[in-house]
Amino acid sequence: MANYIQTVKNLSIGFKSQKGKEISILRNITTNIKKGETVGIVGESGSGKSTLALAMMGYVKHGLYTMSGECLFNSSNLLNMTNRDLEKIRGRKIAMIPQNAGQSLTPNLKIGYQIEEALKLHTNLNKEERESKISDLLNKVRLPSPDIMALRYPHELSGGQQQRVAVAMALAGNPELLLLDEPTTGLDVTTQAHVLELLKDIAKDTGTSMVYVSHDLGAIAQVCDRVIVMYAGEIVLEGPVRKILKEPIHPYTHGLLNSIPKLSLSGLPDSMPGSQPQPGHAGEGCSFYDRCNISVEKCKDSAPKLEYISEIDTSVRCFNHQELKINKKKNSFSNNINKKNIKINEILNLNDVSITYAKQSFLDQIFNKITDSNPTVKDINININKGETIALVGESGSGKSTILKSIAGLLKNKDGSIKFNQDKVLSSDLRNRSSDDLRSIQLIFQNPDESLNPNHTVEQILSQPLKLYFDFKGEELKKNIIQLLKKVRLGEFYMGRYPRQLSGGEKQRVAVARAFAAKPDIILCDEVTSALDVSVQAAVLDLLNNLKEDLGTTYIFVSHDLAVVKAISDRVAVLYQGRLCEIGPSKNVYQFPSHPYTEVLLGAVLDPDPDIKPKLIAEDIVEEKPPENGCCFQGRCPRILGDKCRNEVPPWQIGENGNSIRCHISIKDLKSQQF
Amino acid sequence: MFFLIFKRILLGLITLFIVSLITFVGTEILPGDACTTYLEREAYGAALEACYKRLGLDIPAYERYLSWAYNVIQGDFGYSLSGQMPINEVLGPRIKNSMVLASAAIIIGIPMALILGIITALWRDKLPDIIISTLAIFSMTIPEFISATLLILIVAIWLEWLPGIVIVPTDVTFFELLPNIILPVIAIAMIMTAHMARMVRSSVIQVMASDYVQMAILKGVPYWKMVFKHVLPNALLPAINVVALTIAWLLGGVVVTEVVFNYPGLGRLVIESISNRDLPVVQALAIILASIYVSINLIADVMTLMLNPRLKTLQIRK
């Protein structure tokens, strides 16, 4: 008992429904956190993982209540402590690093004040000591010039910097236990890899125990010693990280791992059918029964208990886990994408496209022109062929969504032209595009919650493009809607539902169906899977790929997730600060990353395998603006040559594999120098 | 930021110009004028001509507008047609009276609204919230001429504590005025407080549910410190604009309340001068009320800008 820092016993947390029914979100959770250990809690959204982490601080959200059980910290139950007592533990013994640091830092208080507040509450330092401690802490989380940083307001920092401040704040009270709630979700890949590095170092240096909550198995693999897998409010699997991520003996974990696209495997990941039961909807039997592919008769009626298997130090909640052990490690995903040779049949041509967000001055407005010597997006030349999937990748601020908006006509381009079907120049102003041009280019947005009108039924949502472009009415309209729903694998009965009655994956399917309703030639996909859970993501990717094969649609796919891009795209364009760095067949770009930026990006991708470490080649500095002269990547390039890179815009080089890069160093040299 | 203020002042002046134009044209195209109202049945022939000549209504409308505008810029609103005295003298005491009424309502109403709003938010769905919120909805929904009349009925007629209507000359001193304004102030403050308290309540609740407040709790910040440091500054920022609008509404003359209580403020002057067709006074009032709105909103915007670090940096970067 002595070496446990926190013990959770039979914990159930839930809420009362309007009908007075008790609905549990966490069901009978029992687990321990050892001193100095980092435990990962994994699960998809709605699995109760954040609720569990908050309960470990004695915090239960407004509307929820503890139904049974306890969270013991130093043998006192946090869940029935008074607020006064909790204030002495929170921040001092147990500290939290929140998911979205940008929203978790109070906007009207300076960074320095917010850290000092924690110091004042939890240490006995005097004013000068506190000031030097703030500098120490900011230094520790590797923030540049801590003294200046302390005087800034949260919104003046980048996402990565805000997350570091949150870490510094959590460390201020020297806590024995750190709870991290999705601390790197929403950060760029390189930033994420750096923050994880930092957290690992802190765990090592201070011996702090950590509970790391995440849906990202890649991040979990990097930092955790032990993993708890949650499903529908229950622990379904718990054990050492290597056992869980390499030989998972629960079918859910197994499916989850297979649904993650990986850089090392080609093809689309396997999707898991179905979705997690809503709180209160789990039946008598195993909560995973509906989605399980190894279920047996008794799984339906009786729920399995968490069973400890001592040889592998793992607990599992499954009757039939023996069956899973046989499964060997795979070299590729089963549903390999059928990548046809695409005929050179240009459908869209971006010629020297530049886009600026700079405000027009009064004079410019009169003459209707845009002047900006250093536009957000510059010199984009891409030819897109019919039927191919081209992906635009890059970190936030790389201009990938900006380019999509410009193609869609939502943003005016400053220079250059966008040609459709070889000769037709698309007007940069949406109002000047013909209805047929509008029909042929459709958009699917990142977040289906925001892109579907909450007051329209699925039928209304889908009938709009059908009425607008094809003038369908009555029976014909209905027939087409049913057909569309069938295409995205949704039944006819979805017609009368409202978006709020659909799961995340179903909503995105409706959004896909809406885009296809217009029978478009090109579909612009803006981060279409990043708001979805991995198992759902795999299904949506599979759907998009099937539709493409059936209908020959062209996709322009924007994503920050390099593994997703690898799975779905034929060609990849890598963007940095609105400038094109590399473009080529995705196979080659991923196999021989030749532009230093591509190399940096790929190096930072996290694999859900604790034995594959990311390579951190460059710092994750955030630049506010692209440089005026020279190469766009000069600020972070690990191979910078000096003045040449700073003053001259690098030329395009075409490699033997068909990928073009924009760098002063020759492709051959770059390849031989790969880290 | 100075550029911004300059731009806003310029826009405000344009607004004032348009307002003056609209009121001028509006009163001009309505049938009847000061002379027909004044002369009533004798409004024909020589008498009417003489009246027009005396009041200067015989010169073309645009010329009258231009000369009026020229004088206004120099601070002279001209002559009241019905009162037969300089408008500045008519307005002076009325503005003072309205200011007294408004300041009293503001001094009582705003702190009360803030306190009640914060209490209802912090004890959300508990007894204090239920009681205060129900009362607030009541005083918001009862029209002010009913609540004012009820106040007169109960306090002045039944209990005979305070005078029911204000029967004082326009130019009384402040202390003579004071007992007379208690009832009007209560009538106004009730509605104002209710509106603002509801606003403050929802703003505080929204901030209480934010991630940064949850973070402050998890950091171990004691409850009241959290409320004052992390919640209120962020919750009250959006309230500034609502407060500004309320103040402008008050200064602009609370027409109905002033009429019910026979209070000699700007609001009653508006009604009087419209029914007298006293065009110069109507115009002067329109200009003054519009400039109150414009300047108070400007002050509120500048305050929001200065208090919100986020907007401040945005402005500097631009």
C-alpha cells in the first residue's frame, strides 16, 4: 500500500437523467497509481477517461455526482473532502495540466501572475524568491527569455508556448502526482513531440508520478509505463505499455490499434464497425459485444469481469481473450488502397497563386487591387489530375486551408489563376462563378457539428444541393436522398434525424453525402477526420476511398496528420508558411523525405509503438510571418547553409523519383545526410 | 488607438449631422407648424403671415437649416418658438434635472445590478437565484407606466410618505429636488437593475463554466479569490457596453417615467416640444440625445479596449 500514490476503489460517477434515472459515466473503476510511475489512460471520446482523471483530483463536474466508491490519496478520500481541504491538495500534491492551455489560462492575467499565484498558494517563498522561481520554471519548460515571457498575456503566446506555461504552472507546487488531460492534442506534430520530450524529462528528473489521459496511442506509447484502456466507462484492459500496445489481448484495443494509420504501413487502416454505447445504454452483457469480432454466445447476456493474468501482469475484461493471442503482427493493412496509375488529365491548375490576409488600404479598395509584398500564401503551382487524391500537409499556419478556401472561391487570391478543366479560369470571386462551377467543387469541413445546420433533418440537409443544382422534386428527390445515404452506408431511417441524434462519424458521413449530392468533380476535404475518434476516422477514410473508386472524384485533402495523408493520398504537397517545399507521389515523399522540412515533420510523427522514438531534428519555434527574403524554412532548417538560404529563394529541383523540392542543397546531398 | 478614437469621433459627427437632417426634414413635412398650432383657429391671412415673419418661417427651409446649423456649431441652438426664450435657457435646467435623476438611478442601480447578478450566478439554481431571478423577471415585464403608477398609489396615496408627482418649478436647487425624485428613481432603477442583473448573471455563469476557471479550481485557488481574480474581470468586461447603453438611455430622458411623475426633465421636454411643433427645440433635443449616445458608446468602447488585454495588443499590432 505504501508505494501507491493514489488508489481508486469501485468508483462510479454519473448523473440523474430528467426522468430521474441514474446513469453512470464511470462504472466500478478500481486501479492504483504507483509512486514515480506514468500511467496512460486511453479511450475514445465518451469513454470517461477525463472524468476519471478529474475524480483523481477530487473534482466532479457540474451536474455529475459520485454514485459510489472513493479516490484515496494518502489514504484520505478526495471525493468527500471539503473544498477548504481540497485547496491544500490541488496544485500542491496533485496538479493538472489541461487539454487546451489556450483556454485554460485566464485571459486577463499575465503569465507571470498565474504562475506566481500557484507559488503563493503552495510554497513559503518570499517575493524575490518567487520571482526567481518563476524564471526557473519557465526555463525548465524551455521557454525563451523567461523574464519577458512572464509579462505577457496568454493570448500573446503560441499554442506550444501556452502548453509549456501550463506545465510550468503545474510544476510550481512541486506536486507528487501530475494529471495530464490530453496535453498535446491540438498541437502541431513537431510541437507535440517536443512537449512530450519535456514531460518525459520532468518525470525522470523529479520522480513525479503522472497520469496521462489521451486518445492518441502514439503519445501514450512515448511517455507511459503502464496503460489503462477504457471503454464505455469501464476499464477493459490494463497492463505494461509494451504488452498493451504490441500484443493487446482485448478485442477493442486490438481494433483500436489497427484503425490507426501508421507511417510504417501502407494502405488504409482497418475500421471498427459500430460505435461506443452511450452512457446508460450498455446492455446486460459485455459493452463491446456489438462491435466485437470474437464474441461468443455468453458475451451477450453476461458481462465479463476484469481478470488479472499474472504472467503478463495484465488485467483484461474479456471471456475470449485467448483467441486474440494468435493474431500475428501485420506488415500491411488488409485493405490496401488500389492506387491506379493516374492518367495525366488535368482537372485543376493552380498557377502562381498568392493569397493575402492583409487588409486593403483605402486607396487599394478604390482601385480594387491587393498589395502585399509578403503574402500569407505565395507562388503556389500545382497541377491536379482527374481522379487523384492530392494532399496538402503542413503545420498550423502553413496556408493549407487558405489554399482550399481560395479554390472554393471563399477567399480572393491576390495573384495567379486557378484553371478548371484545363482552360476555364475560375473567378476568384464566388459571385462571378457559374452555378455549374460551384456545383463541380464541393467542400467537406473539419467539424460536422458546426457544418451541419442543427435545425435541419438529414433529409433537409441533403435535399438542398439536390434541389439547387438538379431541381429534383417529390419522389425523385426522395429517391436520390436514399441513394446518397446508401452510398455513405447509412440506412433510410436516418432521413428524419437531426444532427444531434447522430454520432460524430454518422454526422461526418452526412457531410460527405451532402458534398457528393452535387455530383462534383473535385471535393475539397479540410481536416475531415481530425475531429473524429480513430476507429471512426478509419471508417470515414475507407468510405472516401470507396466513393472515389466508384465515382472517379478528385480529392484535395488537407490534413496535419501525416499518417492519415499517407494512407489516402496519391500525391503530397508539403507546405511551410504558405510556400510549397516539396511535392511528389506520396510513396516517394514518405520513403525519401528530401526537403529538410519534410524530414522534420516525418521525424516528429509518433508511432503507437514504445520502441519507435520520434526524431527531433529542428526546434518548434513559431514564426509569425514568412521571411521576406530567401527560403521560407530558413528559420528552423537544421541544414541551413548561411546567407544563400537567407537571401535567395531556392530553385525547384526534380528528383529521380518524381518529387520536386525547393532547396539550395542538392537532392543527392540531402539524401546522404538524412538523420 | 488614438487613430481609432479619432475615427470614431468623426463617425459620431457624421451621425449627428444625419440626425439633424432627419429631424429637420421630418418636422418640416408633417402638416402644421408652430404658427398654426399657436394661432389655432385664427391661423389664416395676415395674422399667419405676421406670425411667419416674426418667427422667421417665411424664408426657405434649406436656408433656415443652414443658418441653424451654423449657429449650432457655435453653441447657439436658437430661439424656442413656443417658449419665446433662448433654447439654451430652456435646456439648461432640464439637462440638470435629467442628470440628477439619471445619476441617482445609476448610483443605486448599477452596484445593485452587479451584486444581484453575481449572487444569482454564484448560487445558480439555488434559493437566492430563484427568488432574485423571479423578481427580476417581474420588474422587467411590468411596463414602467404601470409600476410607476402603482408606486404612486401605494407610497404616495395610501401611505402618504412621499409626494406623488413632482410639482416644482423647473429651476429648483438640488436639495429641494431630492425628496421629489425618490419615487421616479425607484421606478427606473427597478427596470434597469433587472435587465442588467440578468446580463451579469449569464455572463458570470458563462465564465464560471470556462476551462480557465476549472483550471483555477484545480490549481487550488480559494473560492472567493477565484471569483474576484479569475471570474469577475472576465465576466464584467462584456457588461460595460450594456451599462453604457443604459446610462445613455437614462440621460436621454426616461420619457414615460418623467411624464407619469410630471418630472421636469429632458424626456418630458421632448413630448412637450413635439406637441407644440417647436421645431428648434425638437432639433436641439435630437442633437443632444444623439451626442449623448455617441459619446457614451465611444467611452465604453475605449474602456473595453483598455481593460481587455487581448484587444489592446490587437490594436497595437495593427
